[in-house]
Amino acid sequence: MRFAAASIFALLLAVPASAQRWQLQSNFWVSLHQTMLDAAQNGKALEAPMTPDERSAWNNAVHEYRIRFYERSLIFDDELVKINDGLSSAGELPPEGFAEVVTKALLSAAPVYRKHRWATDDRTNQFWISIAEGMLRDTGEELVREHARIYGAQFPSRVTVDVTPAAGLLGAYTTLNSNGLVHVTISSRDQRYQGYAALEMLLHEASHAVVGATTGAIGSEIQNVARNNGMLAPRELWHAILFYTSGELARRVLRERGITDYVPYIYRQSMFDRGYLAFKQPLETFWQSYLDGRMDRGSAITAIVKATGTLPPARVRGL
Ligand SMILES: [Zn+2]
């Protein structure tokens, strides 16, 4: 026993820090659940040569999901978060404690999914994981340190990443449960998160545990500056800063490793042309100055909020 314990200790010491922080997995039940949600919420059909019985089992299960979950949020709905978390650590069978209709739908869709899709989906997930883990092994801890420094906040010490065929309309999302589990779900089939973009998006997603809309790092600072200046901050500003930061930090570590043409997500997906236009110049000027060490964070956020915030509508008097 003593020998075994010592071996495990030695093994732990030998595992690089990034491997302990990031737990990437391809999980059958999460993949099935996300595929069913994609069918139920987004009408994505399961492409497979199913028999009539299999097709009806699959369609019935998806129908149950549609009735229950059609308009519910993968991020904010407690039941969907609990199911995704529970399945993530499930063994052979889905865990107990889900609503009966959910467990029944999962169990009746499982044989169809296992027969027709799982091998392909698992291979796709595993391929994505092998690329992402390679990058994290080399750059992960450096990126974590830089994100923590830039946000002035501790980065999560453990991040569970379920790599799945689908993960909602945006293809990636992050939830935090009451046990402190930071749970990222990201699609291995989404073309926006392939190759080097996987690295940026893993850091972006995990940063959601640190950066909030109105709380946590950045979000609370934006709110304070807005309040002190009698302004309203744009709703998406905190998220634009998150995108910009992970994009720039990923670009830097890649550049130091010979990749000189990496284009961060915020540019590659034309986000400044799709709702973020007002943020472009303030971020490229003030936030970039902060990232370059030419400005402190408080001054940068103050300048950005002043450039993008609005005055609250004047009260109509006398009515
Ligand atoms: Zn995000």
C-alpha cells in the first residue's frame, strides 16, 4: 500500500500542471444529450441509416426533449445544467435523480445513438481533444497566468471540458455549479473552434468563471465606473473585453511559437461588424494599452466605459 501511495504521488508530480487543471473528455452520455438537445431545440436531424423502429425510438425521445426543453437555456436553466453536470461524470448508465421522462428519453435514444453515431462522434471528439491537449500542455499554464494577471483574479484550478458533437447555437458554453465545478461544453464539429481557435476558446470559456456581466472581474469594475459617472454601460461590453483578451493572449503565445498569422475570434468572426462596432476603437486603443502594459486596468476600463456608455434617459418631469 505504501508503495502504491508513493507511486501515485510520484505520478501526480510527473503530470504537468495543465493536465491537472484541464480535464478534457469525450463522454457518451453528454454527447447523446447534446445531440438530442440540438435536434429538439434547433431541428438538427440525426443523419444515420436507421430502421423504422430505430427512427421512431429516436424521434419519440427527441419529441420528449422538445416538449420539455424547447426554449430553455443551456446556461441558465437549473435542470439542464444539472443534467449536463450529472451526465459528465456518469458511468454506464445515466445517474439517478433526473426527471423520469428525461431518463426514459436518454435510455431509449441511447442504443440508436450508440449504433449509428457514437463511433464517429467519439473519434471526432478525441481528435479535437488531442489537438487541444497538445496546445494546453505547452501554453496552458502561461495563458492561465496571463489571464489571472490581466483580470486581477484567480483562474479556476480545475476545468471540466466536455467535447461534444453539439453545444447549443454558439457551439460552446460554460456553467458553474454550487460545488464550484467549472464545466465547459464545446463542440468538436463547430468550425469556429478548430485548430488554434480551440486554444483561445478554451481560455475564453474558462474565463467565464472569473469574469461576470455585472459581478466578478471586469463586470463589477465596469458597473462601478458607469455608476460613478452617471452612465449606463453597454450590456455586452464585459463579453467583448473577454473575447478581446483571450484572443490577444492566445495570439501572443502562438506568435512566440512561430505562428504569426493567427487571427483572434473577435476579428475572424467579424464581431465588430455584428454588434460590437462601438467597442472596436476603445478596445483597440485603451484595452490594448492595458494588455501592452502602457495603462493600468482601472484607467483603461474608465476610458472604455466613458467612450461606449450612454447617459440614462432623462426623467420626464411634472407627469
Ligand atoms: Zn463567452
